Amino acid sequence: MKNALVIDLEAEKLEILKRYRALLRACKPTMQRGDKKEIRKAFDMALESHKNMRRKSGEPYIYHPIAVAQIAAEEIGLGTTSIVCALLHDVVEDTDITLEDIEREFGKKTAKIIDGLTKISGVFDYNSSLQAENFRKMLLTLADDVRVILIKLADRLHNMRTMDFMPRQKQLKIASETIYLYAPLAHRLGLYAIKSELEDLSMKYLEPDTYKYIATQLNEKKAERSLFIKRFVDPINEILAEQGLTASIYGRPKSIHSIWNKMKSKNIPFEEVYDLFAIRIILDSLPEHEKADCWKAYSIVTDLYRPNPDRLRDWVSSPKGNGYESLHTTVMGPKGQWVEVQIRTLRMNEIAEKGFAAHWKYKESSSDNGLDQWITKVREMLNNPEANALDFLDDFKMNLFSDEIFIFTPKGALLQLPLGATALDFAFEIHTDVGAKCIGAKVNHKLVPLSYKLQNGDQVEIITSSKQTPKEDWLNTVVTAKAKSKIKSSLKEEKRKVAEMGKEALERKLKSLKITYNTDNINKISYFFKLPSTQELFIAVAQG
């Protein structure tokens, strides 16, 4: 038996090295001189610190940090600093190594990212408000260094992929957390492949029967689908080549989660879900020809197949807030079924697949971009001391999922707002003071109320009055987190001022009745009038 164990350990050593080499291959595209040495140093440190630890499956623990680093390199496209941090992401928490040790070996930046990763690893325990508070910490690190979140997503993805050995309760808890926060975060950072996989894996544990059913159905129709895709794509390929456009075209199945969503939202069985896959055309274009080439490809596709005019989505001219660019159309295929076609260039595809990381790479060329605006918004929300953590979590979650609309100012500047935003949201988006003093708006030169829901492409002019102050019912009108938090702060401030006046009036009244003004008496009066707090008492006095 003893020999078997020795062989086992030898085999494990070889397997660890094999995985390490695969990681180095994945890092190659971003590697510079001296990087390999840094990665090796981090690997050695992780190997040494985790040497006696095993995962629930019985595998050596080191497999996990290597896998997380591999995801960070391969699927998110992060560079050496992130790879080092991914390899070391658990050492401070689980071993004797301290942040000081890491700073001494790898420098301040790495230590800071690992500190962020350690802080947020405790997110989501105890009760919900604590979770929300922790989540807020996690976002503070996001505003500070987005790599923390990207590595955390890689960590979560690997945990979700290897969750079979966990107890059921833990599986359910981790899966719910993933679908609630990590999948939308991945979506917001533009990591679509990771978002879809996280959703599918969550569903595998939360809705195992439905998941298995859809997966089996998809599998059975695989050959039939491949043949259909080939017939659909061949004529497009021919014409693209004739017109001198270099492109690769492939069909990709929709994720199980998105098929299930469609079944639920439309209340239809699997057999009636038509768009089980999308065709993607990826063009190899020069930067200056990108837009023209996408439209050229669009016209080739729509000459061959009749498009559904309501289903054209143009994110090439105005990219989504997370940097996503693509042309989507739905056309009638040869067998009388609708097929979604997505057209984009290699650069756009890399941004769609790798999100934020690719985005940094191309950053110089893009002038003003949605993702940076979004992170700035997150920063603003975090810096607002008034916000209660749970409200913040809800507002933030809303901002994660929302689709954008584009609104013009009277001078023609473009602002992005979430779908469902009102004229009042727009006012706060321009400036807090404009929002607070807003009494109405003109949309496309017509007067509208504050609660008017804006449509894509509206031009909005805000009408203000110096006498206006934020009202309580405005909170039901606005949808953006920025407007909500500003209104709440103003209302609190307003309340404080009114209470101050009430307090002075009460002091005078008590003095004239020769009653001592002290906490005890004030509490007695509040209790007598069944008021929840002394502030409410002062407000009641002020309002007569």
C-alpha cells in the first residue's frame, strides 16, 4: 500500500508540472522579459504553501490556483501581474504567508490585488446586510483595480466547474450567489462566454432536471443542426469571398440557461424554441474599414435571406455600455425558420469574448467609453456615505442588468441611461443640482412630466426652478442609482433642517410652560404621541 501512495505522489508531481507548463503556454501572448521568472516564483510559493492541502475531490489543492490562473490568462486574457495574483489568491487566507511577505517578494501592486481578493473571499456569509456590506467592499476594490474582480470571476468559474464533490447545501448556496451576482458582473464587464457558463453551471445545480432535459434535447438534434448550419452558411461564404471579405463563420448553440429563459418568458415547450443557435460572422477587417465591412456582410446576408425588420440591432454605431459592438439581425432561413445572425470583426469579437481585458488593449482608440463611465458611476455610488448597503446592492444589481438607451442633450451631446429611465433620471445624470431643481422637461420640444419614460434617441431639455426641492415620491419615479442616492441624501438633509426648526419651537414652548427641556422629557413626549423617534417629533412640531 505504501508503494502505491509513493507512486501516486510521483504521478501527482508530474501532473502538477504538466498543468504548470500548460499555464505558461496560455500566458505566452502577454509575456515580456522576466515575466516567466515572476510566474515561476509565484508558482513555487503557492506550491510550497499549499503542499499539504487537498480539495474536496481529494486532488492536490495547487490544481485550483493553477486552473484559476489559466482561466485568467486564456479566457480573460489577463497579463503577468494577474497570473501571479491568481496563483497566490488563497495563500494569505489559507496559509502562514502574510501580505507583507507578498509585498516583499512581488511588490505593492500584487499585494494590493491579493489583499482585495482576500477581503472579498468572505463575501456572502452571515445575514444579508453583512453580505451587502461585503459586496460593497468588493466593489470598492473594483473601482480601485478591476483585476481583483476579474480574478475573482476566474476563481468562481473554476469552483463552479468543480463543485460535484461539495455537500448539496453548499452547492445550492454557491450556485444562487453566482446567478445573483457573479453572472451579472461578468455580463457587465463584457465577459459573455463566462457569463453564459456561470449561468449554465448555476442552473445545473439549482434546476438539475430542467438542465438535463434541455442538454439531452440539444444533443439529440446536434447532427441535424450541423447540417442546417452548413446549408445556411455555404452561400454566404461564397459571396463574402467573391467580394474580397475575409471571414470565418460558425454556428454556436445558445446557452441552456438562455433557452430555458425563453421557454419561461414565452411559456412555450422546448420544441417551439426556434433560435437554438446563432450564426456568427467574424470579419478580418482593417480598423478604418470595420463599420463598412460589417454593413457589407449584412447586406450579403439579407440579400440571401429575408430579414425581420424589427430585429435589427446596431451596436456597431453605438456600442453597449460594456464595450460590446456587433450587428445582430434575424433572418428567415431556407427551411422557414428564423435564424439570428451576429456580424462583427475580430477586434469586436475579442472585446465580446474577453470583455474588459481586451478593452484595455484597444483602449487608446476608443474615445469615450461605456465601461469607464460605468466604473465611474460605481465609484460615485460607493462614495455616497448615506447609502444603506442593501439599497445599494439593489440599485447596483439593477444597473448591472439594465440595457442602455441613448439620449441627446439640447446641444447634441450623447448620454447613456438604463432602459426605463425617466426625464428626472436624465436631469440627475446632467448634474445633481439640475436634478434637485427640476420641475419638468421638454422631450423632442414637447412638454412632458418628470415621470416621462425616455425612449432611445430622445432629445431632452430640462426645465428648472430655484424654488423646487426633491420630493419623497420622486423615489418612485427614478430608476438610476445615482438619482436615487442623491434624492435620498437631499430628503435626509431637508428632514434635518425641518427637525432643527421643530426642535427650537419645542424648546421655546416647553420653556414658556416651565418644563425642563431634556432627553427624558422629549422621549416621554415622543412616546405619548407614538412617534418612532425624536426627529419625527421635531418634524411634527415644525409642521404644526
